Amino acid sequence: MTGRVNIRELILGILLEINKEGQYSHIAIRSTLEKYQYLEKTERAFITRVCEGTQENQIRIDYIINYFSKVKVEKMKPLIRELLRSSVYQLIYMDNVPDSAVCNEAVKLARKKGFYNLTGFVNGVLRGIARDYKKIPFPAKEHKVEYLSVTYSMPVWLVVQFIDQFGFENTEKMLQASMEQRPVTVRIKEYLTDREQVIQSLKMEGVKVEKAPYAENAYYLSGYDYLPALTAFRMGNIQVQDVSSMLAGEAASPQKGSYVIDLCAAPGGKTICVADKMQGTGLVDSRDVSEKKADLIRENVERMGMANISVSVHDATVFDHESVEKADLVLADVPCSGLGVMGKKTDIKYKITPGKQEELVELQRKILEQAACYVKPGGVLLYSTCTVCREENLENVLWFTREYPYKLESIDDFLCEELRSETTKQGYLQLLPGVHKCDGFFLARLRRIE
């Protein structure tokens, strides 16, 4: 580690910012790395891995600490708590870091931060874990909720919700998948693009390209250093997008010349996918709530060279009189709990609460109320989320069809055989990480009937 800055002190600061001040982990990590841009690549990687790993495994780490400490984690001073958590992550999950170094650095950092009287406590807990970690009696599988919670660091209330909705086996598959790394998924542009030439271009730059499932133009990329440096990216031939999100574009199935409103569009993946499918015709009115989000959409639209997209700032909960019955297709990919993408957002499972989930359902329904008015009679509303919670997904759709003149219609014609089921015949699809080969996602195709 560099002598110019204490790397573990930076990690401690990031974790305090996340868990004490409530910042999102990716923002806290990014802002620190931007501030210390001069750090070596290995040091930056160390910071990222320890911060993300500590967050991802936090409940299991707390269980380990509580087994060895008389003072339980929730009773500890925030700085000592985060210092122990990050140190335990290094002890348990990073074989290349010597145990003695972890313990010694933690003690030094506790002393540097003014906790002289707790250095012995920190040292004792960490050395006990380093010595006797394998003796810990973790919850047995027959104790289903505690086993899943501790094994996969998932809050108990979410484990209970998932088991109730998906059963024990599917829940374990979901939680296991959320802990695994997957390669980046991209969608190769369809219109005026030669797919094979794009693939060859990527391979010539040393990128490993593998076909991803479910969507024709979906591919996994790995083995590159910096995605924006790749020719295919700079030329606007590929867009980072999970397969699950691509399927929303498939199910939307826009017709050439259509007028489409994308209500919550940032960063623009579905906007671009739908515009691409219209082959340069029609217009996608791509909207989001802030100028910052609109700029993000514009950046991707310009890079991809899409001329049939307009971007504007509009709050999807605010009624737009000028859009009433104007759209052939409305995309409502609403804000949600994000529990289908836990593998990419390591702290999202700790941020959500039952109360916040209820608030999200209210927000989602408010957006749907506005969206219902924008679709022409006979037009289509495509509802989607990147979560797995029934309350935010199917229950919202069933509520919507009771309150508004819409009906679900089959999406089988837009999906590969592998994804077709009784629910897709009815008009909706729930994807589960670990059960399916993609992120968790929900989509439903709704036809306005008057």
C-alpha cells in the first residue's frame, strides 16, 4: 500500500459514508476514487473490492463478529464497527492479504482515529476470528430463514417475503446468483449495423465475445480494460444493457412510424432499443425527472447515432395534457426497489424497507395513472420494473386493469421458446436471477381497449 495515503483509512471513510450517512455505495466509492485519481490501479481495485465485498457480505460478517465479540455489532461505535467489518472481509475473503497485516493495520487505524482504549478489543476480536473462524456454527439449512439470511447476507424480512412468493429453492437460487459475478452484457444495434462485423471488431481488440441467452442481439463481453475505448462502443454499435431490459423492448414491439413515450427513460437503454426497432422512423419521446438524467440519455443517444429520439425533462407523476391519447406505445419502466439487480448494487438490499416498498407502490401507481391517459385507444402500455416483488409487479398490473380500460395480452410472439409459459401467454413475465440467466425483471404488455 502507498505511503502517500492510507488505503484502509479511505475504505473506512467510504463505509462510514454508506452506513452512517446513508450514501449509496457506488456513489461513495466513485467520489473517493475520483478524488484520489493518482492511486495505482491495484490500490483502486483493492478499495473497490473491500468496500463492495464488505457491503455485500455485511450480515454474514456481523454474524461472525458477534460470535467472537462480547459487544454486539449494533452496540459498537460506528467507526469501530466499520473497521471490524472491512477487516473481517479481508480475513475471510481475501487469501492474498496476510492475517497479521489485517490485524496490525486495523489496530494502527483505531489508534490513529483516537480509539486508544479500544485497540486491544479490535486486536482480540480480529485475531480470534483469524484463528478460529472455521469453528463457527453457522445456521443449518433446516432453519430456512436464518440460514438464507446469514449465508447470503439478506435481511430477514426479505428472505421471508421471497420464500412466501417463490419458495425456498428458488429463493436460494436468487440469493446465490446475487453473490456471483457476471460479464457485461451488451446489445448490438440492429438497424444499419452488421452484427458479425461488430463481433469481429470486438474480437480484434482482444475482447472475449459470447452469445447471451433470450435476445437475438445480446452478447457477453469480457477481457477488455476500458469499454468506452472499444471501437464498437465509440462508433455506437453496442449499448450496455442486461438481457432482461432488452426483453422489454422485444415485448413492446413498436411498429415503424410510431410515436412512443418513454416516461422514466434514463439511462436510455429501452429508448434506444425501441427507436432502433423502428429503423429510423417515428419518434421516441424520451423523458426523465431531472436535467442530469436527461443528459445521460442524450449522451447515449448521440453516441448511438439515433435520429428518431427527442429527450426532455418531465416528472412522470405530473400529468401532461399535451400527451393525452397521442402515443401508439408508452413505456413505463418505473422506479422500484431494484431487488432484481442486487448482484450489481451491493447495498440495495439494506436500503429498502417494508415502508419504502409501500411508498414505491404508491409512486408506481401514480405514474401508471398518468401513463394510462397518454395511450391512444388500441395502443399499448409496456409496464416494467427491475425488481422481483409481487406488490410492485403483478399486483400493480392487476390493480391497473381493474381501474383502467386495459387488458393484458400475450407476449409469447415476442419471446424465445425457452421463456414462454402460462404467464407469458397471459401477458406478463417475471424473471428471477439464478432461475433465469439474467437479472431479475418484470414486464407486462397492456392493450388499451377503448
